[in-house]
Amino acid sequence: YNENEVVKDILDFRNAAKKVSTYGMSFLKYIEPDGRIYTSLNVALAISGRDSSSSPNLQNILKDDEYRACFIAGKGKKLVIADYSAQEIRIFAYRTQDPKLIEIVNSGQDIHCEIARIAFNENITKKDKKRRGQIKGLIFGLIYGLSPAGFARDNDMDVESAQVMFDKFFETFDVAAVWYKETKFTKAEFIRTALGRKIWLHPYSYKRQTLALNCFMQGTGADMTKLAMKEFRQVNKQLIDERKVGIILPVHDEIVVWCVADLAEQVEDALRYRMISVAERIHKGIPAEVGSMICDNWSEK
């Protein structure tokens, strides 16, 4: 269709119109008297166990600079943004208790490069973006119940090659493979997160097998983020009451905080400490890693 100029123009217009509507004009009706926008956080609405955001959805803002640059700290303030590194993979290793996977996660090396080396006998680095991206996509695909056919489609490869990658991964991480197969076909009514929260599985949903696989990871990740925010608020209560610090938004494995500029480094250290502390109490025996930065707007991350 893209060879037809008229059709191409129509598709481009539709794409632009959707962006303007979803991330632009529709936001105007949510502006409060103080000139700000406040989203509604839904702590138990998503069937995967994750938090969600609505009216408007601020967890779904495009990562393009022109969109995220609109979210600013304000005069005399800074944004402090921190996110978990490989949160779901670490939770996956903890849940499956696969010794080889735990060894990789605990090694301090790049997780995806190490999986390539051990499972596929390939020596790659972060510079090998395409292959590393495929390995990363494989892990997330397994966590989210993606089939070899779906993985092949997403990574521009044939199904046979995708199946080989799946088979080699399961051969290498055989303990994780047992958990995967048992969980995918579970008859259980619900999945519990690491903290014991129940996430119910709809018996007639076509997504049941997928949810059975990823609810533990997504639900535990959500519990981790919420508990980190709770503890951050507790230890910074005075600063929050004095309107010098405030939590803006959790975005799954990321927490966005604002603070007065001269407290930025202190707040960054406090936020990272709480996030790491909570994570390592939840997935015991597996270290957590949190990246953070201080910036003036969201696009700088």
C-alpha cells in the first residue's frame, strides 16, 4: 500500500491524528486549576497484576523526545528518575530457581550477553545490538508466553530458527523449562506474587496460559515498585509535607519523583536505596540493580 501515494498520505494522516488525539488534544480536558494534570492510578485493575493509569494514561506516553520533553520539573525543581534494571528477568530467575540462570544474574555481567554465550555458544557484546536484542526478546517472549511463531514474526526470522532458539534455551535452563511447562498448563484458579497477592486467572480467557506465565513476574514487579514508593514516602515524610519532594508517577519498573533542585542528589540516593532494598528483600539471593538520573524533563532519561 505504501507504493500508492494517496493511501500512504491517508495512513500518515491517521497515524498523526491518533497521536494528536491520544497524546495532545485529549489532555486539555484533564488540566486542573493549578495548570497541572493528575492521572488516576489503578492498583488492581490490570489482569496481569500490574498497575495501570487512566484519565489520562501517563504510563503510555511515547518515548519520543518531543512527547516526553513536555513533562518538566518546573522552575527551581528537578526530576529524579530511577528504574530497575532487568527487573522481570531477576524475578524470573528467583521464581524458577534455575541455578544456571541465577548464576548469570548474580555474575554482574550483561545478562543477555551471558545467555548468548552459555545457551547459544556465541560471544557477543552490547555493541551487537541486533543479536542482543533477539536474546532479550527471547527472554521477555518466554515470560509473556510468546510462541516461536510470534517471536519469529517480531524478529524477522523464520519459525524454524525461532524454534531452535527456544529449544536451546530450555535445554540450557532445564529447571526454568520445568517451571515454564508446569505453569503454562496449570489448573490453578490464581497465581500468587512473591508477596502473596492473588492474581486470578479467568478460566475461559484465551489469554489464560499467557497470564499464568507472566502474572508472577508482572505482579511481583508491581508489588516491588509500590512497596519502594511506600517506604520512600515514609522516610521522606517531612520533606513531602513541606512540599520539597513528591512522587509523580510509577511507570511499571520506573519511579518518577520531583524535588527542589538542591535536594536532587540526596533524593536520588534515597530513592535508589529504597528500590534496591525492597527488591533484594523480595527476590532473596538475587541482587537488584537500579539506574537513576537527575534531569529537567522526562525526555532526558
